[in-house]
Amino acid sequence: MSELHKKEMRAVYTDNLIKYGKKNKNIVVLEADLMNCHGTKKFRDAYPTRFINCGIAEANMIGVAAGLASCGKIPFAASFSPFATRRCYDQIAVSVGYTKMNVKIVGTDPGILAQNNGGTHMSLEDVALMCQVPEMVVVEPVDTVSFDKLFPQILACDKPMYIRLQRKTTAPIFEDDAKIDLFKANVVRKGTDITIVASSIMVHRALTTARSLAEFGIDAEVISVHTYKPLDTDTIFRSVKKTGAVISCENHHLIGGMGQMIATALMENDIRVPFGMIGISDRYGEVGNEKYLADIMGLTEQDIYDKAEEIYKKK
Amino acid sequence: MEINRIKQLNEQADLIRKMSIECIANFGSGHIGGTSSIIETLTCLYYECANIDPTQPNWADRDRIVLSKGHAAVGLYSTLAAKGYFHKSELLTLNQNGTNLPSHCDMLKVTGVDFTAGSLGQGISAAVGMAIAAKMDRKKYRVYTIVGDGESQEGQVWEAVMLAGSRKLNNLTVFVDNNGMQIDGMCDDICKVAPFEPKYKAFGFKVVTVDGHDVEAICNAIEESKKSKKPTAIILNTIKGKGVKCCEGTPASHSVAFTEELFKAENTGGVLNI
């Protein structure tokens, strides 16, 4: 097992910022008073002049990042995902998106991972919001290994980008030899009967479910998506044409989420197969641990199992 | 400042004001009020005080000028065209379908525009980012940003001011166009944000208040800001719609519809050969 699986996502984030920041002096890190939550204090200590704590003022942080980018810097501006996105959406749309500034917006603890911070801190809509910004690349690494591999690719991509990040340890999906391409989804389990397209914390749940389904004779193919936009529909289409059925699984609202993007792409390309979605219905978050929240919001292995079985039977 | 230089700058400001009026009149309507109030400031920056080179609009060491009150874009465009960043004839495409000169200033479309603005409160944040970038790179360029008084009702303005003061960005000069008016009336009646002097002082700025139509006073204030150890706020006491007979000193000047008669009455001399 990769040593990286023992690391937290935030440590992978900060260590990569420091590693690449050594060579690339344009890397700048911005925080809005969550340096200690993101572990970027290490970057501040290593490169104090390239670290800006903007205080609790996310809208200004995004604008400052845009100004830095206009002078050739590559700013990484982080906050909890609702504050990095919906709180400063117009700033992102105008000062970053409309101007095509190379700003990397980092939103942490997305979806139900806000856990005991509750409904005020729960971004169930951030992927939808950020995908609506023209040309914005929207990425959510599924584990620490893939993030480590994605980081240099993220750095090399000069488009505005939203990076949705789990903050702590992640369920292991990939090993060190995995090939991770920023713009390609990964088939993480081969199967023939149904395709399960998953992202975020749902990839691990999908893999566990696939093993349960296999015991009952349903051979599921699991695709791990880390880039929502542009979505790698080629990989999804190839799989769906083979299996003839598909469900999506995401730690996000169903409205405007990955499932809807997949459904639209399938329809547009005349791929008509039984289709289902696992995600959060039209509601707000609440406090609770990840297990409790997954239970009440329909993100458990059992939910995936039931949906997969239902859709498979429609074939 | 020599009397001749003052005269030259005033003449240049008059010309840029006329160019702006003609652009707007050619389209039929536009943001003449908040444009006219900052013409002298734009003139002082581009013709006297800022370190810029129209032949190198992307020169890395140029001073940055961010028009945070992006609706005054026509004034900036006219100044840039007068300076030679692009041809004056292009000004007549303002706001036309498919134009490269949209109503609110656009850095991707207009040569010489340092940052896009229009959604109020955002330009000043970008200016703070630019000033921080200059400090990081140990570069000497300065950053100037022009903010409206009405715009200052946006909380983001004060987030940016707070960060600039706290980081002692002495390479940043914020102009406040204190014309006292906004779309719906007088700023003081709608949501009073003045006085600006004590607020900027409290956030660690050097503050200079000038007559925003006095080119000598503006230039002196800018030169003073270059020597400051703190960021500088220059409060420009201005008249909305200054020099535009049909609407000078009225909130209605924010966006004005120009009939041919109104335009003729302005007597611009057809500087753009309309």
C-alpha cells in the first residue's frame, strides 16, 4: 500500500505546494484564516513572502488572487468549500472566470464532509456552481495518491480551476503505479453488467458495493471521476455501451451535479440505457458524522446497491 | 507645476471629456456622470504621473491603473485612445454589437486596460493583489485604482482596504471619486458611507483630499503618495457629470440618453469627426 495513504489530503496539498514552490517562484498561497485547518502554515514558514493570509474575507481573497494572477503569479486560494465558492461566486465569475485568470480555488470539506460544522458549512452545490463558470476546470481528486499525481498537472494547466478537496485521510483507491491523467476518468474495476460512475468519497463506496453485487451475480464496472469539467465522457460512453446500464454516485446535490451531466451527455449522444443517480436530494445539510450524514442523505453502500440492482433489472 | 503644464493637462482633460461625450452620444446613451468626474484624474495619471508606455501595453514593470468603477470605462477608453494605445476611430464602436469596447472596462478586449471591472468592489481587490505581486518581486511599479463613492457601499472595498493597510502597501494609491451621487440619488440619503478620510486613516492609509478637477492638486497628491510609507487614499471631491451641460451635478447623469439636440448643445467640436 502506498505510503501516501497514511497522509492526509491537506498534507499532500501543502507538501506539493512546497515541493513545486521551490522551483516555481510564482506559486502563491492565499488563505482566509484557515491556514491551520489546511496545514499551509508549513508553506508560510518555507516561503513567507509568498503566503498571504487575507483574513476572514473570502471575496477579497479571490479578487487579490486575480490581481496576483494578472501579474503572472499562480495563486492557490483556499477556504472551506461553501466559502470558497458560493460566498464569493460573483468575484469568481467576474474577476477570475470572465478575465480567464490562472487562479486555483481550493474548497475543502465538501458535501457531507463538513460533518459537525453542519448545514451552514455544507456545500452541496459547489460543483454545479463552479461548472457554470465558463472554461473553469473543476477537479476533485478521489484520494491522496491521485492528488499527488494530479498536482503537477493542475499546476501546468493555466486555466481557472476549482479544486474540491477532502481534507483528511482518504479511503485508498489508487496505488503508486496508477496512471492518473487530469482529463481522463479511471476504470477502477472492470465489469460487464452495469457501470457505476463515482466521484469523491463515493468511489470507495462504489467499489465496496461492486464486490457485494458480484456475490449476487451482477458484475459492475466502476469508473472513478476526478475531473467534472471537462468530463471524460469517452471513458464513460465506452463502458456504458458495453454494460448497457449506468448509475452515478456523488457527494453533491443531484441538481446540477455529475449525474445530470452524465445523463445529458448520454442523451445527446443517443445512448439510451437504464440510468439512475445516487446523490443528495433538494435539501440542506445538517450536523452529524460522515456515517450518519451518508445514512440520512442516501449515500451508503446499501443505497448504491439498491439503485444498481434496480437499474440492472431494467435492462 | 509650471503654468504651461497645468494648461496643457487641462486642455488634454477637456479633449478626453469631449471624446467621451462623443462616444456616448454616438451610441445614444451611456455613463457620462461618473466618467466626467474622473477625467482629470485619468489625465494626470496617463499624461503626467504614471510610469506607462503605450507602445508596450503589457510591459511587466508598468504602473497598473485599475478602474474599479468600471462603468466609467468610456473615460478610460478615450484616455487610452488619446494616448495611442489604439486608434481613436475605434471609440465609435462603443457598445455596438460585437464591439471590443464594452460599457464596462475589459482587460481581454481593450489594449491598455489592466483589469476588468463592472461588478462593483472587485477592481480594488485586484489592485491590492497587483501591489502585493510587485512587493513579492521587489519591483518598483505602482498600482493606482479609482473607486466610486457609491461603489464604496460594497463591503468588498473595505476588505481590500483592510488588507492593503495591514500589509502597508505603500505602492498602492486608491482614488475615491467623491461625487456624492449614485444611481438612485445622493449617497448620503441612500446609505451614507462618507466621510472617507477617517475611515481610510483608521485602516492605516495616508489620506489626501483634493479638488478632483484641479489637475495640479491631483498631480501633487499622486507625487506625495509615491513617497508615502503607507498606502495612500486620494479623496477626489468631484462633480458628477462635470462639464456636461445637460446633466452636470445631477444623479441622473449616471447614465444619460443623448438626443442629437442635446449633443449639439454640448458643442464638442466633433473631436471624433462624428
